Amino acid sequence: MTPVCRIKRSHGKLIIGYVAVILIIIGFSVLKVTGNPFGVKDQGRAELKALSAQSGFQDHTEGEGISTAFDKTSSSLQGSDALDKLRSSRSPALEREIVGIARASVARVVLGKRPGSEETDSVCFVSSSLRNMQAGVFVTIIIDDKVRGCMGRIHPAEASLWVEIARAAEMAATMDMRHPPISAEDLPNLDFCVSVVGRVRRESPDVEVNPRLEGILVKTGGRSGVILPGEARTSAYQRKWAKREAGIEPGVPFELYVFETERFGKTLPVRG
């Protein structure tokens, strides 16, 4: 065989080798793309679940649609706001349920019934938004358009919103020293305003707020006073009233906190 033939044959083998390498590379690329035809969808779903876990949402897949629901940890997330959740799910049925919890709690404590199996079983009939949420609550008891008791907390102390409502109602009926306790004779005449507290922010003590939409908390040392949104006609009276409730004398420095509420039930009597 001549040298020219050997060169041509070697050159041909080299070309075939290059072609084989290219085909192998193309083959791997095709396998990578087609080996898992649902790879993109599965990756997207995995990312969605990761985001759901971070945000406090729980995703439920039904067919091709995805609906979201608040899970039990959503209320403890930083920056979560019970008012947003309540406002999105507000309905006449939810309002009746919230007022009903307050009314039943007052009747139970006034009539001397101890919490027991009846209270434990009733949680099965409480809507998920009240069982899986935490928020501060104030319950105002009203008779003939006059306040007969108002107690509650800015920040939650109970495991769920429905228990927070029940406890605030009990305190309003029996522990508000500004009014006589609710008696059995009062029960048929009671109206309720349940105020669920949202985010609380600190402001300058001389800030002007809209008393119809925002409530205030004033405090100094261990003393504090709260006026709910809708209780005062003017911002000046609201601040003066809150300081009087806290026993803060004129000229004494104090801290001021502002908050919103979502109200259920009776409209609050207005003063000032």
C-alpha cells in the first residue's frame, strides 16, 4: 500500500472518530432533555412547595388547579396579620360565630358552668380561621347602648383566636372593675362588640391619628390604657382618655402605640 493510501485511510478514520464523538454528545443531550419529560413541571411544583413552607401557606393540588389555605403555623410568621386573613374570609356566618363564642362564654361564667367536655367538643364546630389563628382581642359588652364591660389584650396569650375571644369575654363580664359584673338577669339584654387587633406600631406621643379607624395604647412604667378604634370622636380626646385610663398625670412622659382592629357585632358607643 502506498503512503498516499495510508494517509487517506488514517484521515478517514479520524473523521469517523470525530463524527462518533459528536453523535455521542448529541445523544447525551437528548437523553438529558427527554429522560424526564415532567422534569420542568416537577421542579416548578417543588419550588412552589418550598415557597409555601416559607410563607406559611399550605398547597392542595386538585386536578390542575392549586388552592391555598392557611396552615397552623401561619399565625406565628413574622409580619403576618390576622386582620388580612379575617377580612378576606369575613361573612355574616363568621360574624355570628365570633359573637356567639363571646355570648356563650359570658353565659357559662355567669351561670357558674365549669369548662369541660362541652367546651372541648365545641372546638370541632369552630371554623378553621378561628382555630388556626392567633391575635389580640378585646370584647366589649353593651347594654342599652352603654358599655358594661370591656377587657382584652393587645397581643395574644391563648393558642387560638376562638379561645382568646372566649377568655376576653369572661374577663369583660367578671373582672372589669369600672363596671358591676354581669348577672344572670343581664344575659338576655347583652350586645357584644369583638375587636380583633392587627399590627401595632410605635408612634411619637404627639402624633394625630384617626380615632374612627385606629386605636391607641399609652403606657409608662407598669401602667397602660387602651382606647379602641371607634370609641372616641377626636384624636385629642382619645389620647386624654387613654392617659386617664392609665393614670398618667399631665406632663409625665409616656409611650404611644397605634393599632387597627376588625370589629364584629355591635357598634361601639362613641364618647368625646
